[in-house]
Amino acid sequence: MTWSHPRGYDPMVACSSLWEQKTGIAIEWDKRSLQDFESFPVEELARAYDLIVIDHPHVGQITAERCLEPLDIAGREAERAALSSGSVGRSYPSYTWQGRQWAFPIDAAAQVQAWRPDALDAPPARWSEVLDLARQGGVLLPLRPPHVLMVFYTLAGNLGHSCTTDPSHDLIDLEAGSEVLETMREIASLVEPACFEMDPIAVSERMAEAGSRIVCAPLIYGYVSYAMAGFRANRLAFADIPVVGYSGPIGSALGGTGIAVSAFSKARDAAIDFAYWAASGDVQRGAYAAAGGQPGHAAAWEDQTVNEATGNFYRDTRATLEGAWVRPRHDGYMAFQQAASDRILSGMTSRHKAAEVVADLNRLFRESSPTQVSGAAGGGA
């Protein structure tokens, strides 16, 4: 099971075809919408599929539910070392939890910047430049949950106030969180209200359509498909995030996906073999990238051919990926991600006081702790 976009589906089908030629083992892929991918219970998928593409914030829940098979099996240490050394930013360790490896990165992403090279000489380097473009009607920002929370995370990190990943503490200092929220409110007031209902794909489609006036999306999960000539009427270019703080393009909320194996699989060994192979450097920079994937291995990100085919998508966003921040991953985080996204959205659209919104985020985060959840449920969440 993977997610329904050419970037998520096509490379898995292409790699599986090669795998069948190589081993005689056929793999069939189904796909879910992006929204389902971000919220659908992994355990249900694990009971229905041998191989599952997951997002790293699920790993705490996965560990508690025991629905995935650890991939750090004896005898394959050298292969894992190669995968780890090929990590783009913290992609590989983002799937490490409680000393075990639950997935291998096959897709690396973070919030980066999308811009129109046919309309701008260069992408904005500072947040103030983004605001200037927004005042001219040239900016969109994906603010549909959970992306409104991802923007909060990224701005917090870039301002030097990275959110904590420990639910025994407040998510963010009240004053710092209020500064982040006011920064979001300023740009939200300058872009279309429709942004509150747009995810990265919707924003990318608007930017890439013929006649579009949108020239910049300053914080958006990069989709390499739009960087390829001929994919849409306007080719999008991608760059490091514009800086609102003073330490460069740091703090972006890490995204991407990893390939995982179901603990209920009746073809466990074959599924694990495919996971190792599909995540390897040679496959990632070869068949995976050629089929429109957005690889998770540095071998692809550094490859000349891969970059030439995508307008230097990888080289031009690498610094942001290397400085990206890994979201919380504890059991209970996924419910927090939805609740926090909804709270920020209501706070922005209803003009609630920033301090009230941040206080609620801190409360929700503390309540997401596994100990808090278990206590509230009377001993079993």
C-alpha cells in the first residue's frame, strides 16, 4: 500500500516490475489518497498488506501496536550501514525507534520553497521578500491540516524556537509560540483564504497551471514531478526555504516516506528483501528516480543525471533537508497532530489570541503523552 500520487505510486510499480524479473516474485500495489495516507490506521493496513509505505511520525504507535516487522535483522548490518550513510538529513534515523529500525527511507522531503523560474529571476531568500510578493498576489501557502501545523513547526525552527519532541514538556514556549503564530497570521492575511483548504498538491497545481499569477510557495513539501519539463504548463523550480530567522534554512519539518513490512505478513522474508533492495542507492538513483520517484537516498540526490532531469531539484533543496527537524513520534502523536492542526486553523480564522492558541497546543501536547493517554483511559488506551 502506498499513496495516490505519481511520486508515491509509479516508482513502486516500476521497481516491483524489475524485482519480479530479478526474483520471480510479483508485488501488486494499491494506493490511498494523501489525506488517508496521513491519517489511516497503520494496523489496519498491516493486516491487509505485506509492504506499507509509512510516514515517520507513526513509529511510536506502530511500536505499541506491534503491527510492523523490525528491519534490523541479523546478518545484514553492512546493508543497513550503507542505507544509514546514504541518509538525506535525518531521514534514516527518523524511522529508528526504541533501538529498532521500522522502515527504510525511500522518499526524502521537507518543507522547501517552490517558485516560478519563468516569472522570477531568483527565489526569495528572506521572509520579507515573500511578504512583498504576497502583497502583489503572487503567493500561496498550503494551510489545510496537517500542513498548517507543519508551517508552524518550520517557522518555529527557523526562528530558533524548535518545538520539543518530548510530551512531558510544553510543545513550545508561550512567547515564542505566539511569535510564530503572529508570523503565520501576517502571511495568511496576504494570501487567498482558499489556502486554508489547500494541501501541497493543490498549491502546486495552481502554480503550475497556464496563466497562473502565483509565483511562490515559500513553505511547501516539494513534489519533484512539478520540477520536470512537460509535467504541467508551468515548470516549477525548488529552492531552500526563505529565512525568517538568522541561521540559514534550518528547522523545516521533515517529511518523506519509508517502506515497512507488516508483522502479519506471510511473505515476511521476501518483503524484507524487497525493502532493502528498493531503498538501496543504486535502485534509488536508477529505476526509482527514473519512474518519477523522489528518492530517499543521497546517491540519487547527488546524481548528475537525476538532477538534470529535475532542474536541480535535489541540489537546490539539499541544505534545507540537512537542517530539517524530526517531528515527535511517540504513541499518541498522530491524534495530537490532527487536534493541533485544527486548533491552529480555528485560532487563525477566528482571530483567537495567540497566547490562548499556544496554551491549548501545549495542553494538547502534554495530553498526547502515552502515560497521560493511558491514565485518561483508565489503564488502557
